[in-house]
Amino acid sequence: MKRSSRMGRGLGFCLAAMAGLCGCASLPNSGPSAGDVAQQAAVDSVQRYEFVDLDPSVVERVNQGSADSLVAHFGDYRRTAEPVIGVGDVVSVTIWEASAGGLFSAPMISDKMSAGSNSATIPEQVVGRDGAITVPYAGRVHVAGRTARAVQGDIEAALQGKAIQPQVLVNVTHAISNTVTVGGEVAAGARVPLSVRGDRLLDVIAAAGGVRAPVNETYVELSRGAKTSRVPLSRVIANPRENIYLQPNDVVTLVRDPQTFIAYGATGRNAEIPFDADGINLAQALAKAGGLDDNRSDPQGVFIFRYEPEPIARAIRPDSPLLVPGRPMPIVYRLNLSDPNSLFVEQNFRIASRDLIFVSNAPFTEVEKVMGVINGGLSTASSLATVTNAASTIK
């Protein structure tokens, strides 16, 4: 009787421990269940994130708003036919006179011929902060914000009556104000002068030596005044409208940013995975992650965790309390792969860099874990009974 009582107490203790283990949700797991993700969108009346089921209409709204655009931010600005001179530019001035013996020409030796030249070149000078340069016998001549042709006329007018029928040529030998600054992942960062005809973004990048990083990993950041926009270089190459005209003092920075996503949960591969392409869809991303694990994945629990930009979030959930102008909003997208139509949806849903794709465990997986714990407990109880029997026999 004592032996049976000890075995019963040992078995009862193991079963009680297993019941407590199951009751307090202490079973090991790789993440929340599909039900947990849906229920935790709002806890205690506090909205944590938006929960959105993927369907063709949602995918269309996400894809339409997901692409940032240079032309939308800045417009396709075309340079004027003739650039203007600015402060800091280096300018040279050459003056011709109709005959020798004037202010800027050599004296005549005879009535028929001149031994010298009828022209003079004033040494190069930098346009001062006052926007002017100095021309002998003409004084300070304002040139900033004016074309070289207009400055030539002003100098000629200032020299009338002093020089012999003066003709003037103004040339900007080193432009500072009419340049674009290019830096980052380029072969040679520099200030690139803009030509009279106007230069597009790819023209300026080529003038700086081209990009050093792979095109699919390179982003273009364009800063103009207080506005900055960032787009993939591959989009600029693929869409001619994005190859916009640049303005003086624009800053172009090429940034290398490898595109990756994180696969997590019941997938064949849990890792941070690179796109290795200009862009991938959800079907391709799941394939790169080794697909869903047949032994434990829940096909109804495929989730994409993402911070969506405010315009896209507003298009999907216009009444969400989480909407804050200018700030991204957390959204969890769910795809039900048990629905055959979802196989088309996942081919159209574009993955964004830094997305987290999570596949939850199937409900029966938790049952298997419980059964494993029970079997382990029963084995422990059996071993305990065997030890108890052996001890009683020795006594």
C-alpha cells in the first residue's frame, strides 16, 4: 500500500506540474499565434497597430502609394537658356578697341599699322559678396544675377567716351553658383557645373564618374532648399519622368542601402534576407525564406509587419486614431494562404525594405507540445516509480 501510495503521489505531482505549465502558457514558442496578432491590435482600448487583411483592393492602394517621386516633389524644372553669374564665380573680361592708341591697346607707330594688339584681358577675378567685379575705367560693375551678355553691354556703356569704340567679352571661367554638389557612392564627388542647355539627374551623376555601388542597392537623395526626397536609383533609370532637370545649388547624394527583409517564425529559414533584385513580391520573399514549414506553420497566419508612410496609411485606414501627419503608422497585414486566391494576391504585394514577415505556428503544434510534455512527465513518473520500487526492495 505504501508503495502504491508513493507512486500515486509522484504521478499526481507530475500531472499537476504539467497542468500548471500548460495553464500559464509556458510552452516554448517562436512568436504569437495568429489569434494573438489579431487580438493584440488593441489592448485595454488602446490602439497599438492597424490590422489589415490583404486583398486585391488593399494591395492596389499600397502599391500605388508606395513609390516616392522626384517629379512629384520638385517638378521637371528646365534651366533657362542662359545661366546667370553668381557670387563666388570666377570671371574674366576681355576688351577690344577699334584702333590702336586707346586705353586697352598699344600705341600706333605709324598712320598705317600698329605694332601692338587692340585688346586687353583683365585678370580673372572672383565676384565679390557685393555681387560686383572691378573693370579699369569703369569701376565696380554689378554682375550677380545677370547674364554675361547683359554685363558686356553695361561695361561697354561705362567705357564709352573713354575707350575707342569698345567691344567687351565676359566669360565665366569657373562657375560656383551654377553648380550641383554630388557626393556619396560616386566615383568622384564634386561640384558639377550645369550646362546652358540644362542637365538632368543622370547627366550630373555621369559627370561625377557614375555610381560605385550596385544600382539595385543605391538610393538617390535630392535636396533642394528645405525639401529632400529619396528614391531608388533603379526607379530613376526605369522611369524617364524621374530623371528630372536639376537647379543650381541642388545637392545629390547617392546612398548605398542594401534592401533586406526579415523572415521569422514557422518558415524554412529565419534570417535577414537580401532582395538581390530591384524589388520582390511577397511570393518571392517567402520562397527566399524557404517557404512555410509543413510541420508547424499556419497557412492562415502569414503576417507582414511594416511602418507605412502617412499618405499610404491614410488611404488604407482614413479614420485610424494612429494617423499622425508626417509620421509612419504601424500596420500588420495578414494573408490567408489557405485561400487559393491569395496566391495571386501575394504575387502583386510588393515587399518593402526592412519588412518583417512572420508565419505563426498552427494550433495543433501547441497540442503536440503539450503531448510531448505529458509524455515526458509520464516517463519521469515511471522512472520515479521504478526508483521507489528498487529502494523498497533494498529495504
